Amino acid sequence: MTAYIDEKPRSPATNRYLLRLLKYFGTRKLTDINQLSLKGAYEAILQDGENASAATKKRAVRTPLQAVLEFGAVQGWCDRPAFAPISIKAKPKKFLRPEEATRLVENAAPHLQPLFVFLLGTGCRMSEALDLEWKDVDLWGARAIVWQKQGRQRHVDLPPVVIKWLTTIEWRDGHVFRPVKTTRKGSEIGERYHDSGRQYGGQIKSGWSGACRRAGLPGRVREWIPKGEEKLKEWFVPDYTPHALRHTWASWHYCVHRDIVRLQADGDWSDIKTVMIYTKLMPDAYKEQIEEWWRIGPDVGNSA
């Protein structure tokens, strides 16, 4: 485990998974870890044990364990691991229609509105948007440079609606999108959102929940009584996650351009099979509405 971590930097999420695996397996020999070992790991590591979802089992136990064993096999310390495949039911891609996207932006907190428009207009990943700095934005040339976690850069075209909303941001240095904290003295603008090591960790969880609820988007209300308290609390859990804005952009892109290769390139997907799902989502009838949204979008004056 130490050798695997020392080989190259791992994400914070991966390190958390590895530490839990290390706590469970301890000094057990690599050659003694097999399919049966997974069941014990599930029970010891996961809150729901064997009843956890297939996706959770794969993400939190199976994948990091297999990665370490594969690394050990390369070093000659054990044979390559042979685990039974885990079947994960594909979830339908959730996306917004133009009118729903408008409602979402109009009902978002003012500091989140330009961020939502940026995501809907460019298809950038949340991590790319939150890491974006003004030095990498060319408003005149309608182009931005976003960076990948591998240090690779890519150029993103900015449609007119994104340019319009970016110009409403007061500052022109440092990070483009910043958190706003309400204090007794008023609103306080932070330097940047929490750096989660490119692992989306709910930096806009509260703002997203509130915007979705006010926009009338589907979701459910979770109720619970915190430990040591008596008062019931509730939280709106939207059916959509912020990543749905990337799905929305992709479905809009294909509806307008009808070009799967261009969509793959503009969205920075490595596998064209991943992109194929977006060819069937948005009906052609929305083409003009999408084009108008990317030109004009929600009205700045009424939304702010």
C-alpha cells in the first residue's frame, strides 16, 4: 500500500478508500486476498455492508483494492487479481430543457448564476469551472482555457450568453467563480471554492439544493432529528446533481449540431461510446430554443 501511494499522487478520495482497506486487511498477504475477502471487506468498511449498492461496492472497495493488487503484480509480489465482475445498472442521463434551465438560473443565488450559465453554455466539468482563473479567460476572443488534473489544458469556446454573464462579475483577477458567505456584517466573498482535489465534494451543495427547490425541479425532502437535538430538520434532495448541467449541454449540443465527433471533441470525452447516449435525449423541436438560450439565456437584470 505504501509503495502504491508513493508511486504517484493519488486523489484525496482514493487515499480515503485506501486507508480503510489498509485498516481492514492490515498485514494480510497479497496472495491471501481473493473474492471471498471482498465480502469481509464490504461488511467491515461499508455502512450497509453486503447490502450496499453495486456502485458503492465497486467505487469504495473493489476498484481501489484491485488497483493495489495490480500494482503488486507488476512488482512481482503476487499474481494478478481475479475478481468476479460487478454489474451496475446504468442510470438514465438527466438533463434540462431550455425553460427548466432558465428557471434554475433565475432561482439561484446571484453568485451562482454566472456559474450555472457557464456550465450550461460550455459543458465544462464542475472541477474545471471552479478552478478557472481570469488569466485564462479571453472575453474578447470568446475563449477560455481550462485545466485537467493531469496538467493538460483544453480550449473552450464561450457562447454569447456566457460572455454576457461573465461580464456581470465584479472582480477580474484570481478565480472567476467564488463562494459568498453571509455574515453579520453582510456578504463576504471568498478567494475560491474549496479545493477537493478534483473530487466534487459538495462545494455548492446548499446553493444547488435551494435553486432546484425554488425552480420547482423534482426531488424529495429528507427529514431527520440530529443526534442530541429534539427539533426536526429537513433538506431538499434534488433528483438532479450539478453534473446534470454537463449532460444538458451535451444533449443540447447534439440537438443543434448533429455531429457526434464534434461533441466528443468539444466535451473532451476519450471514448465516443460515452457520447452516443446524448444523441437520443433532446428532441429536434428544441433546436431553436437552445440556439436562442446560448445567445440570450435568462435576462441578467431580472435574474440578479
